[in-house]
Amino acid sequence: MISKAFAAVAAGAVTVAASASIGVVPMPNKVVEKEGVFKCEGDWVAKIEYASDAAIPPEGYRLDVTPERISVWSSDDAGRFYAVQTLRQLGNPIQCVEIEDAPRFKWRGLLFDDGRHFFGKETLMKTLDAMAVHKLNTLHWVLTQDQGWRIEIKKYPELTRKGSVRAGSPKPVVLRTPQDVPEPNTHWVNNHIPYGPYFYTQDDIREIVAYAAARHITIIPEIELPGHSVAALSAYPWLGCTGEQFEPWCRWGVSEHIYCGGNDATIKFLEDVMDEVCELFPGPFIHIGGDEAPKTVWATCPKCQKRIADLGLKGEEGLQGWMTDHFTKYLAAKGKRAIGWDEVLDGDPGKDTIIMSWRGPQGGIKAASRGNDAVMCPIDPCYIDNPQGLEEDPYEYINYGFQATLERCYGFNPTAGVPESEHSHILGGQGNNWSEYTWSGSELEWKIWPRMSALAECLWTEPANKDWSGFKVRIAALRRRMIREMHINCAPLQ
Ligand SMILES: [Zn+2]
């Protein structure tokens, strides 16, 4: 039987004593230690006794460890799966214990950017394995960028034939202060080393989606529009406003050349791409980007200006708003919800668009106040391509003046600043590693872990049950296990 107290715990209404001696990350929300131990021998996981209990919240579980047996209750498969993740972290032998646990947020994510640098299937699957250990359930997969198109689209083969290869990459620069960031963007120095072709076939994607699903992780693809689209424009120049021939970018930054918002053929192209994307990704959400889309070229494009005039839109921002709404509705007809970066709020989107708040929490706070759902990933502290504050660190970072130390990540609270009556609009949060300065899989792992472990606890564990000093003890043990058993290049703790 599941107690009323459990439901209260899940709702965060009861303060419970989290036990520092339980070495689990993220910290379970209610732990009662008991006498005795259970010895893990043979195929002990196969002998776990499972039962259903509809009163347990989605993804939640209750488990009871006695010297004789392990019993698990849940209302869904994810809850069962997470109970096993908890058990595996309890060591051997397992201290007898009762745990009642459920996540604080339903969106517990990590952004994986294959656009700027490409990491491939092996790194991605290792990352999914490590996410599952942390009860993270959403991978936001960036597949299109100015610097590379990474997803095979059968109807438009040039996207990957031409768009997945670039002639070079920026030489690494040491960014110790924000002033070191080259501005304007043209100051990047090209290393002239060809990069690509790098992309995922549709078979690769089906395999990865299934691998993630087996770990209760939903993959949300990002097909960016209208900006960050130079790789697509290089494959099909008619997608842009000017028809110029571009090459996939060999530098970082923001391009003023974006998809033409006034050209019906461009809109049809994007619909065709979305058709194939929706077939490949069974999850309920598709990310349509919307950030960093300068309007300079739209301002002088006859097609864009005609659409603005014909529809009575409020200038170029209104045109982006029209595109956001168009694709939100297009995806809704296919049973999907569209997500956009917080810039899409400038175009006054409909209530169905989910807002991903990155420039700070303000976008998410505004979204919740106007009735839109939001995912919180403010640049401070959720951008884990920012420096992590280690004394010795062999890797490069973006540096816009933020330091995402482990402790700062641990302080993340997705509902900070959101009125309580609007908390239900905050779906959760995620950590983002944009890959301009992340050149390899092992470097990526160094940047993700253990900071993503801290963010995972912020997204799973009720604030009253979080404890920084206890976390440091628990993450030290999990970090050793990730290095030893999963061969993950975890950064040290500060
Ligand atoms: Zn145009």
C-alpha cells in the first residue's frame, strides 16, 4: 500500500530527512534506513519483485529492501526502471532501506549539439547511459546549424551531401575573459582542415531513438528556423532571401542570412523536413529553434516584405511570429508540440508553443505569466559550455563572463521568480552544452559530468531534500563509478 505521505512527498509538501549515508544521485525524496543488508549475488536484479500501484506518480517508485528480498512498486515502467537505477547506486551489499521517490519535474534534460562539432553514435549512446543513471529523461538533440546539417532527409539529399561538410573550423582560441571573444565574427581564424561529411542516417536515428527509449529517455530533435540555417542554404540556395550560394560556415557566431520567411517554397521545404522528422521521432515535442535570427536581410527582401504587407504583420518580428505559429500549427496537426527559444516571445506566439528560456529566467517567467509552458535553461548556470572553475583544466570554453561551477549548478531552481500559481507551466529544465569549443567526445564528457549530475538533482529532488555538502560526498562516489565502470571522462570536483 502506498501511503498518503508518499503523495505529499511527491508534491513537495512534506519536509523529509534525506540521508547523507545513502549514496544516490539524484537524492531520493524519502529514505528510511533499516537494520540489516541485502547481499547482491548472481542475477539479483532479475529477482526483484515488482508490483503496480496506480497511486504512485508518473516515473515514481517505492522500494523496500530486506535481507531476503527487494520489492518495487510503481505505476509505470519508468518508475520500475528508476527504482533499479537507485538500487544499483546503493552498492553491495545494499543497506536495508525503504525509499519513496518521484521527480520534482517531468522535463529533466540535456542539450547535445552535434551541429558545430559532431560526436557520433558511440558518444551519444554513452551519454544516454549516463543520463539514465541520473534519471534524466530528455535529450534535446541539435541537428542543424550554420556549420553543419546532421540529419539525413530523403527528399533533400543535398542537405547532408553538401551541408554536412565544411572546409575548415575556427582555430582554438583561449577565452579567459569575455573580451577575448573575437568580435565581429569575421575575426575567427580558419584552420582549413576539412570537417565532414558528418551526419546521422535515418537508420542511425531510429537506432538511437530506440536505445534512448529503452532507457526511458525521449529525444527532442531541434530543426532550427529561421536562423542558424547557412548549412541548409548552402545545399539549396533558393531557401534564402537572396539566392546566393553559401558554404557551411567555418566560424562560429550568428549569420544574417536565414531562411526566407516570404517564400512559399521555403515554407514547403521546411514542412517536408518536418514530415520526415516527425516520422523518425515518436516523442511529443519538436524544437523549432527561433533564436539569434537577425532581420537585416528580411528587411530588404521583396518576398518577406510582401508577406508582412499581405498579412498585416508587425514588421520582421511579426514575420518570425507568423513562422513560429505556422509550424506550431503544422506540428500540432501531426500530434506534436513545438518548442522555441525565448526570442520567439517577441513574435507573440500562441499558447501552444513551449518556450525554452535561455537568456535568463525572464523568458520562462514571461511565458508562464501569459499561459505558455516553459523549460528553464538560463545561461547562468545551465550553459555547461561555460568554464567550470577548475584550477587545472585542459579544455577550452566559451566565455561570456559566466562561471558554471559545480556548486553554482547545484543552486539551480527552475521555478525561482515564478509565482506559485504559475509553477505548473514550468515543465522543468536542462543543461546545455553548445559545442563550438567542444572538439571531441571525451572533452564533451568532461564538460557534462559532474555538472549535469548537479543539475539532475535540481530537477529530480525537492529543494527541501537537497544538501550541497551531502551531494559532494555522494557525487564523489558516483563519479568514481562513472569513470571505472562507464569509462566516462568525468571532470574532477572543485
Ligand atoms: Zn525573404
